[in-house]
Amino acid sequence: MKKIKSRKDYKCYQCKSAIPKGSYYTRKSIRYGETGIRGYDGKVHTWEPYRISVEVCVSCRVAAGGNV
């Protein structure tokens, strides 16, 4: 993963610690929301999951086994 120098204060998505301005962090893409719903007629309607990018501190990324 590429390290990014923060230009403002962020909060780590995994450990909820502060990422202060000027320190390094990485970004991670996560799935947000559901991928399907059962309608009134019994059919299952599916769609592609919505993905968002979140900030993760370098220590959490290394602990998870990611390359930094």
C-alpha cells in the first residue's frame, strides 16, 4: 500500500485513534451497504455493493499484514 501524508486530521477506521496532520496513513476500500433485498412479491433484487474509501493508520495496516 502507498503511504499518504495527511493534510488534515483524520480518524483511523479500524482502531479509532487520531491520525494527526503531517503523519502518514493508508487508504482501504470497504463495502458499504447491502447487496440485495427481498421484495414484497418474494423476488430477490440484487445490485453491486457500494464501495467507499476509508483512512487507516499505518500501524493497523502493518498489523493486518498489508504491505506499506
